[in-house]
Amino acid sequence: MHLGRPHRRPHGEDPGPRPDGLGAGQLRLGLTLIAASLCIFVVQLDFLALNLALPRMAAELGTTTTDLQWVISGYMLALAATLVPGGRLGDILGRKRMLLGGLVVFGVCSLAAGLSSDAGVVIVMRIAQGVGAGVLFPLAIAIITDAYPPERTLRAIGNAFGIGAVALALGPVFGGGVTELLSWRVVLLVNVPTCAAAILMVVAGVRESRDTTVPRSIDLPGVLAVAAGIALVTYAVDRSTTWPPGWTVGLAAAGVLLLVAFVLHERVARWPLVALDLFRNKPYVLITMMATVANIAFVVAMYGITIYLQQVEGYSPLGAGLVFLAASVSAGIAALLSGRLGERFDVPRTIGVGTVVGGAGLFLVSYGGGLWSYVPGLALTGLGYGLGWTMGSAGTQVVVPPERAGQASGVTLAVMIGVAGICVAAGATLIEVRAAGEGLGASIEGVLRWVAVGSAVAAVAIGVLAERMMPRTPARPG
């Protein structure tokens, strides 16, 4: 079952001038790839780098680290709530236009947050930044799908994720180092020139594209329902360790009801925000499931290992960031490899193999042993799980029609990020409960082992399901 076979563009849709590999066409492709890579880079760097700056930020702004946690939580809340509508609005209103809007919002809010001396303003600007990020992430993938010939889409998306994944390597080291040596404000202000460069690349190299099969009208009830539903569920997960259980369960239930209402509305809407037949696309659903497993394991592992290195092993934030280079650099390498492997091999099987490799690395890390086990274990963890979630993001793009690229990307990312966020909260609670009886170190090690084994078993099970549900076709040569 090789899923690298591209979707054909529907009749009647003008594909525009396709590049022939020379001259202006090749330049446009290069500029599109750089623009997409910068968008992915700035979102991933901002997510990872600012975590290590929170204590210094709180001290300077005259508040507590707990209160300032909204700098992270609010950003993630807005990001998760905007991914689905952000991707689809790009399909409807124009991907280039929406991408430029997302970059302007992200850059301006970064500037305002970096210059502000009021904690409330910083938090509000971070939430607005998350809205911009929710537009950038899915549309960065969609503009590549539109620009590149179908047979080169997988590799191009993999390259964009690979370049963007440099942020995974730089994030912890950059955030910890810059905060210690300069100021936490630099972590935010660096987004301004990066967004400016991305805007120039988009203006110069990205052509406008949209879904020509639907009118330029917005399913506003659908936008509000899905955004509010995801936001409430995400907020409930974020507050699960600090609020009474009844409150968080009630809030989560309200979010779930809104999502159910969203699905019911989309079934009867004339021009839905998300056409539900997307979920009848078996390759799309299975690849999204496998990528979600890999992303859950990666995110939970990074959370647990961060605590372990600093609170059990005694590493400083900067020292822990340096140890994490083994995982983040290998995840970047995996992203670069994902497109090439997807062109040659069966996508679900390759994701499954990658997830098993990541599980083996995490299993090694879970037994401690110092740098001699951390470095190779983290390298395998980043390589395997990184291959899983980046190939998943790219693989879904070649099994949906090009005009629905933004919608498909937004839904996949929302599922991957949203479910992973819930699992991090669950993992944090489990670590805390187990630590009371067996100590923090043993608690984290046990949870990491369960994640390693569980991710490998889940990947194999979904891979077997994929083999049974879809016929196998030979990979394209070369």
C-alpha cells in the first residue's frame, strides 16, 4: 500500500504555470520553499524557546511564574483553536493572502509582547500570536502542495519541515542561553526580522491559490463552534492539575458538546468549513492516526525528560537544552529524510518503523545511565518519532485533492497537537501521582517506558489495520 501516489487536479481548475525546473519557475519554487520553512521555523522556535524564559520574565514583570504560565498556555490554546479554521479559510479566501495576514499578526504581536512591561499585555499579545501561528502552520504546508508538481510534493514538504526543524535544535538552547546572557525579550523580538523575511519571500515567490470549487463565503457558525470547542477542551486539559476535577470535567464536556454541534452543523451546511467526507478518505485517516501516535510519544517524552534532566539529574536549563540537541537534531534529519522515504516506500509502514525506532530509543533513555545512554537514546527518539509526525504531515497532502490542502493540513495538525496536549496533561498527572509513592525519578522512568512500548504497539496495530483496509500498490521507481 504505497500512498505516495498524488491526487490529480480536478478538471476545470487552472493549475497556473508549472515550473519546468529552470529560470523563473525554479526561482519561484525556491522562494515558496523558503517562505514555508520560515513560517514553520518561527512557530516551532517560539513554542520551545520561551518555556525556559518564564522565571526571568516573571521576576522582571512583577508576577509569578504560575500566573505567567498563560504566556505558554494562552499561545497553545489559540494555536490549537485556530488550526482548522485557519487552514480552511486559506482555501476559501486565498492562501497567500491569509499567510501574509498570519505573518503580520505574529510579527506585530511578538514586537508588542517583547517591548511591553505589563504582564497582562504580554499574555494578550501571546494569545494573538497563537492565532497567527494557527494560520501559518497549515498554510505553510498548503502553499507547497499548490506550488510543487505532485511527484515532488512529499520531498518538498519534508525539506520545509527539515529546515523548520532547526528550531527544534535551537529552541531550548536559544531560549535558555539568550535569557541568561541577554534578556527574555530577545526571544520574542527575534520573530520580527524572521517574519519580515518570510513576508518578503511570500510576496516575491508564492502565487495566490484557493479552492475554486466553493464560493468565497465563510461558514461563521462552524468557525465559532470548532474554535470554541477546541479552546474549551484545551483549556480544561491545561487546568486539570490546578482546578477541582468537577470544573475541568464540566469545561471539557462543554467543549465536546460544541464539537458535536460543529459536526452536526457541518453535515447540513451548504458550504461547510470542513467537508466531512474527508474522514471517509481511509489513507488520510490512517496516516493522521499514525502521525498522532508518533507526536504524542515525542511530546510526552520531551516533557518527561525535561523534568528528569533538571529535577532528578540536576542539569541547568541550558545544560538540559544541550543534551536535548541529540533528539532535536535527529528530528530535523528525520524531517529531511521523510519526503525522500515517502517517495520510495509505503508511507504507513515507514511511519510504523520510525515509531518503533523512536520507542526503542525512548526505552533506552528510560533506564537512566547518564550521557552514555541519554545521547544515543535521545537520538533514536528524535529520529524515529520525528520521522513519524513529519511524514504524516506530508503524507496526508498527497492523498487529498490539492484544492483542499489547507483544510486537510489544518485538521491533521489540530488532531496531532490537540491529542498530544491532552496526553501531556495526563502524563503529568500520572507522574505526579506515582512520584508520591516511588519518587520522581522512578515515576518518570516508568511513564517513559509505558510510552515507548505503547507507541510501538499502537503503530504496529494501525499499520496492520492499514494493510487490511487498503490495497497495496507498488512504489514509483526512483
